[in-house]
Amino acid sequence: MIKNRLLLAIAMTVLLAKAIYSQEFHFTLQTGMAWYSMKDLKKLNAECQALTPFETKLTSDFPVTIQWGAQAAVRLLPYYFLGIRYTFNSTGSRVTESDYSGSYYFDQVVNGHTAGMINRFRFFNFGTVQLNVETNFGLVYSILKLNENLAITDTLFTDSEKYTSISMFLEPRLHTSFEWKYLRAGIYFGYFIDPWSTVVNTDKHEFEEKVSWTGFRFGIEIGVSTKAKRMKVTKDLR
């Protein structure tokens, strides 16, 4: 029984590899700019400033940062590509103040690892130029680090917390690609929708504020592709 299952698994793997090999395959690296909502975390900064007994400045409040990642897709139908994509995002904020008597800062640093499925539909093809629409979805694993530091003369007070969360996302995109032989390049513009998720620390305590990566995405990609191979038909002349 085990031998039969093993042979069946090998046969299915060979057939799948042959099917993919006969199709058009893309592998690209991408980088671009990403905007983030982070509504709750921005509100936390405002509350921090209101509660501190001295005046503070907000020097950074989850600004636009560079996004990078990689993706692979295979052409399953004449106008449909299926694939996978990984992207990494990082942003943060700082509330701070310092004078002759001491210094204070409150930092929030957020990292996001995104893994999802690519659903690409090609609706325009003119030679080496293609125009595509994508509806992508998947999971976001977020890591939130809070660091607070107060130094007064020779006394130092510090506090730090680490929280994590997993949420689902949806990302519609417009994607234009250009091909030359086995090289390909493209630009994309989309909107990343990330519903808020429960954020917990290492002790499984929930954090009231939520992480939200929702915002616009814009960038470029460059990579390689293989063209679909044509099936050859041979006749037995005997």
C-alpha cells in the first residue's frame, strides 16, 4: 500500500512538473514605496504626548517606506497566471524630548512579513507589453516592538514590549510588464487592504491597539521568464 502511494505521488509530481515546464513561468524581484494606515498606533502616540508631564515632539509617525519582495507565477490559461509572493515592510514612530536635565523617547517599530497568492489576469497584450489586473490575498505576520526610555541625570527608566499578530489581506493591483527575450520588467500600482487583527505579547496578553498595513503600493519589478513550449506531434511511419 505504501509503495503504491509512493509511486502515485512520484507520478503526480512528474506530471505536475511537466505541465509547469510546458507553460510560461515568471520569477521576479520587486521593490517600491508603501503607505500605511496604522490608525491605532498613531492614536497611541497622541495619547503618549498628552500623558507625559513635559512637552514632547513627534519626530516620526509611520512614514512611507521602501517595500521589497519576490514572486513566482506560472501561466495556467491563455490569460491567467497563478503564483506566490513574499514581501517585507517596516515602519515606525518616535515621540521624544531632551534638554539639560535629561532625555525621553517612546518608539514603536513594526515589521510585516506578507505571504500570499497571486491571481493575475492579462487583458491586454501588444508584442512585448502586457497589461494585467491582479487580485491577491494571503496572510500578514506583524511584529510590534514598543520601547520607552527616560533618563534623568544619573537615573534611567526603561520599558519594552513585543507583540505579534496574524491577519489576512486583500490587494487589488494594476500591473504592466515589458519583456525582452528571457528578461522582464514591470511597474505596479495597488491598494493593500489589511483588516485589523488581535495583537498579543509573548504572555498571550492582548494589546488594545491594532496594526493595520492598509495603504497604497507603487513600485517596479525585474526578473526572468520562460516562454511556453509548443507541443510537438510525431507520427509513427511504420
